[in-house]
Amino acid sequence: MTQYDLTICGGGTAGVAAAYIGAKYGLKTLVVEKRIHLGGTMTSALVMPVMKSNTQNINCEFYNDFIDELKKFNGQITYCDGNRGWFNPELSKLALDSMLERVNCDILYNTEILDAFSEGRTVKKISVISKMLSLYIDSSYFVDATGDGNFSKVLKNNLLLNPKSRQPMTLRFQISNIDMKTFSDWLLKIDNDRNVTTACEVNGEIHLSTACTWDNDRKWALKQVFDKAVVNGDLNIPDTAYFQIFSIPGMSGSISLNCPRIQLDKDIDPLDMFARSKALTLARKQIWHLYCFLKKYFPGFENSYISNIADMVGVRESRRVEGQKIYTKSDILSGKTYENPVLHADYPIDIHSYTKDGSTLQPTRVDYELPIECLKASGFDNLYIAGRIVSADFEAQAALRIQSSCFSMGEAVARDVIRRLKSE
């Protein structure tokens, strides 16, 4: 039996922040991670950059240290809009390893939760498995940062009901060997909306971003190019549902694509293993369509190639776990404040849809905060929940799920454990 102060199940955005802060401030800390590296959506799902949000630097020590560590690997830039969260997904693996090694945090890679054991409202221990070998872990406090709430499911902690409508999944990919000068010149000429399309030079490299969707919420300059490709048979209509790109720090001539939006069927349950597997196959077909389209229609892509396809599907919401408080859309829109907030943000309610003109991007007007009670599981006294499984309703979760907020959730959990252990 191995004894820890804090055991985190899941080394993604929230989990790695909890692990780093816990270990940095003296807790004997363990991360149980099912993949072979940390980072979750950042590294496996290729989700970059960190979306810009007004954090007020609340529970941002992990984020600040992460940015500093990335700079050592030349894996970060501050974009022209002031967002310093543009990072390199591959180099992030190295940065996160370095950070957790420095604070002496234990990590079990290729390991998953097999079972959990509790007495009353206390989680006593878990069993984990790697290949065919299993191990018991005893810990004072546990964190479910699995993204899908798998730990809470094993514990039979209360889950929140899912809505009838689900958000579509995404499988991101990267394209390299692009002539960025040719591409950026063409892009800025075809689209003069600087709320959509921007470009700048940082550290001698051209960086840029643009987007286009099939929604009619704005006049998308690139829509004419997508429409032409559909008429010519080079794209299917579902391929045009959502398109967003960002250049990648430390990868000159490369872009990361926030697409395709997987249009398998309406309301796919991301926890349905058959639907999820079918969705991955379809997504890779869509990736090929989009790559061939870009190579043919976008100047600068003539000699480009697909350099990476995410090894984890991008899931915006699957399970949400019930906490001591359920955060709601009205809590966000009211801008209610708390004495010791978990996080501070102004990111909008961002709900993607399978249907044209069905998506929601609702500004909050005022900043909002989150209380720690939303990260404390309702059924157990020593179990925390962090990340996109946060105790929130469907609409509130759609604002809270971004990486900067997940970092702060993980950090806040570790700080609360430190406080509780000191008072015991």
C-alpha cells in the first residue's frame, strides 16, 4: 500500500495544475494518467492556444509557471492581442515533465483506475491497473480530473443529468511546410475583419489566426472560398460547419486546425464507445477533405503536408459531476462574486451545435467567479472534481470549460487540500 496526501486521477489541464501546486507546497502527491504524457487536451487533443480570459491572476500560479517553463523550450509566444497562451503542444509535454519533476510529484503513466473503496463519506483507497499489474493507492484526498468523470462513476458519486442536446466533438490536426508569408498576405487581403483574421510577426516568425463557419451570425470572408469548393465537389457541406486555425510557436510554417466538427449524427453521446469510434473514422476522412481543399484553394499550401492528427478526440462536455453547489447560467450572467473565488473569468457561454445557426456565443457582460463548493463532490468529504466535469449546468459549463479556467480549478483544489491538512 502506497500512502499519499493528494492523489489526482487524470493529468490533463486541471489535474496537472492540481498536482504541480500540491507537490510544490509540500504535499506528497501522485498523478494517475492513462496516457504516456501529461497535458490532456493541450497535448493529446492539440487544443491551442489557451483562450483569452480575464483571470485577474486568481489561482494562476501554475499557468504563470507553465508559461515561463515553455519559454525555456521556445514553445510559447505572446500574440499581438496580448494573449500569452499560444503554446506548442509537443514542447508542452517536455515543459510539464520538467515542472512536475522539479517539485517531486510522482506520476503513474499508462495507468487507469480499476476500483475505489470508501467508508461512509470518505474515499479510503483506489486500485489502479497498468497492463496486467494492479496497485493499491491510499490517500488523504482524491481529485477526479478525468474529463469524463470516470473516477466519480466508479465511486457512484452523483452525476448531473445531460441535456437532450449535446455539443459536437472535434478532432484537431496540424499542417506543416506552409509558405506563411504568401498565406498571410493573401489572408489579410481577402479578409479585413480584424475580429476574425489577424497576423503579426513574433520572434522573427509569422503568426496568424482566422476562422469561418456555416453560421450566418457574421459575414465570413472565407465563406466564398468554401462555397466554391462545395460547388466543385472538393468539400462536403458538413466539412464547412466549423473552421478555425492558429499558427504554432516553435513550428515555423505550421498551423493547428480547430476542426473538423464531427457531423456524424445529431446528439452523439461522447461516452458511447461505438459512436465515438465511428466518429473518429469519419473525422479522419474530413481531415483529408480539408487538407486537399487547403492545398488547392489557399495560396502558400502548395507544398504542405499533414504533420499530426490528434490522438484524443476533442470533447466539450460528456459527464458533469454533482458538487456541493451546482453553478448555473444565472450565476454567470449575474456576475456574483465570492470571498475566496476559485477563478475569475469573462469567457462567453460557448455552445457548439450540430445544426446550422444553432451555436451560441453569449457574452457575459460582467466578469464572473466560481466558488470552491462547485469542486467538492456532493457524496464524499475528501473527493474533489476539477476541469470540464465541474458541478455546473450545461450552459455554465460551456463557459467554464476553457483551459485557463481548468488550470485555476486544479490549482484551487490543491490549495484547499493544503489548507485542510494544515488545520487537521
